[in-house]
Amino acid sequence: MILTTHSLIGASVAAVLTKDPVIAFSVGMASHYLSDTIPHWDYELGSKINDDPKNPLGVDLDLKSTDFIFDLSKVMIDLVFGILASIFIFISLLELNPLIVILGAVGGALPDFLQLAYMKIRREPFVTLQKIHNFFHSEKYHLKEKPVTGALWQLGLVLLVVISSLALLVALN
């Protein structure tokens, strides 16, 4: 799933469920794993190496590859867009607590960044976090060969979660 989707879902869930920053970050992070169980598509990372579905813990990124700079740019644009969209929807429109919204959005995106830490460090707690990520990010839910279908699933999910959150927040205030 792309980071924009994870950030928007994390911010939505945090905005509805809590006013506590630690809980906002935690539910944002939990939302990442749960949303990865929905059929979805991810953009390819050209710097990814050793990507064998039979050995998911063997995956790595080649940081010296020219593809890595492009991948990093793509990922950062995706992350920034997701956080800015969360800020616009929940802070600009509803005037919610910025800390809660941003921590939910960042928590929603963090597990994908923890994968990079795992790939480069390969020690605890990153090994366990990668195993958890792999458990929720099952290949049977991954629509790598069907990008349009996968993107539509994500769009539907993010619209459902954001609109439901907005409706709840408006009704509760």
C-alpha cells in the first residue's frame, strides 16, 4: 500500500479515537498493519534486491544503486503528500489537534520505513517487526500484477475511512 494511503488512514483513526499523542501514534501504526491485509498495489522500488517470496526476510535495498535516489524521492513525495493531505483534511478543515493528526499519519507510514532499518541492521527489534509486517502484508493480498485494481482498492479504502471519520467527528462535535 502506498504511504499516502497509510498516512491518511492513520490520521483518520487517530483523530476519531484519541486525544493522547502516544495512543495517536500507536493506532496510526496499528492501522498500517491492518490496512495491509486489504488487497492493494505498491509501486516498485528499483533498488530492491533479493526479493524472493520464498524468503521474505532476505529482501534488501541497494543504497549505492542509482535507482535508490529515485526510489527515495518517490517514497518521500508519497509520504509528504499523505501528511499534507491529512493536515488539510483534519487540521485545516476541522481544526483538530495538529499533534494528534500528524502523529497518526506518521505512525501510519512508519512500518514501511522500519523495513529499511531491518534490511540494513537485521537485529531485534527490527527482525520481529519485519516478521509482523510480512505476516500482514501477505502475497495473496498483493495486486502487483494488477495496479489499477490495487489502486482502486486503496482509493476505496481511504475514501471509506476518511469519510467515515469525518462524519463521526462532525457528529461528535
